[in-house]
Amino acid sequence: MSTHAKETVKRQFKRFTSNNLNIVLLAIAVFVPIIYEGLRFLPVEETMNPHTFPATFTIVLQDLLGTEGPIAQFAAYYYVVPHLMITALLGPLFFFSKNRPPWVYMSVGIIIFIIDSIIYIIYPVAPPIRVEGPEVVPIRIEYFPWSEKTITAHYSAIPSGHIFISSIGVLISIIERWKKMAALYVANTIIMTIVIVYTGDHYLIDAILSVIFVVAIYKLVWYIAKKKGFTDHSSLYEGA
């Protein structure tokens, strides 16, 4: 690492740690997914009677693109591999953000995780591949069965974790004016939306609601931050 890069990281670390909210939200951001993963060890789904929606768009895409061959295989692996990379990349985006305090972005993800968990308990929704019937082919499971191990909640279609995480990347990149990063996250959001609907892991409405959640919650968080005076960049980013 060059001297300039080291100085940049040190300066950004100082900026990040100068705001206690960043530290608190970072700790919560680490533990919330761990707690969420704990749901897989609870017998909550045994007594669930999940809701379903028409799988119209999934059926149309599977009829149009087919359920075998390179497209199906690509979709099965894209569901997992790029998602993990895109998720991991959010960490540096939080860390290097300047136009908003990092805690603002982290709070959006945390709140959506909480909403996701609440919806899962009070209004579970089974995605197309969890519904019995021959209409939808479980492409991802057939081509990449190991990916089932990455699924914590089988009846948590709303919202889509893949789309809301990618949408947070879009949000940060646009606000921070990182054009190349914004292009990456926008492209991933579009491709991933097609993938999750095509594989039957989500309904189209799940993806749409995920984007709406991200935008709405960000606006609410930023509005509260401004009302409470938690946006003093001169003190947060002294020496920038």
C-alpha cells in the first residue's frame, strides 16, 4: 500500500471514529445479521401458513428463457456469488463516505433487516419455488443445490435481501458521487431483479418494494438527522 493510500485510510478512520453513532451503528450492523441467521435454528416455519402471490412473471421468464442450459446455470450462480461480493463491498462504501455520515447509510440497512424480520413473523410469504406445483422450476436449487445453505428464512420473500442490499449500494454511490460504483450497483440491481424473479426466489413485487423501502427509509433517517442536528460535517470531518 502506498504512503498516500495509507494516509487516506488513516484520515478516513479518524473521520469514522470521530462520530459515536458510527461506532454504535457498526456494532449493531454486525450483530443484526448474526441474530437474523439465528432464525434458521428456531422452529418458526413449522407452524407457519405462508401467503403466496401469482408467479406470473416467473412463469413468463422461464417460458421465455428456458429452464435448462447456460442462462439457467448463470442465474443459479449469479444469485449467490455476485451477491456475496456486492454485500462485502458495502463495508468500504460505508467507511469512505463523506457526503453523509456513515451511520446514516448503516441505519438504512439495519432498519430494513428489522422490518424484514417483522414481516417474516407476522406476514410470511412463500416465494414461487416454495409453492407446490409444476408451474415453476426451481432452477437455482437444481443447478446450485449448495446455495440452499445460504437461505435463512424460506418464507421471507418480502423484501428481497439481494435487492435492498444492492439498492443501498446504489444509494450510497449516487449520494457520494461515485459514478463507476453507481453504474456497478445499478447494473447489479437490474440483473439481480431479473435473476431472482426468473429463478422463482422472489416475486417482482418483492424487488420493487425493496427499492421503495431503501429510498423511503433513507429519506426518513436523513430528515430526522437534520431535525436533530446530527449532520455537523465540520466537526465530524475536521481536516477533510
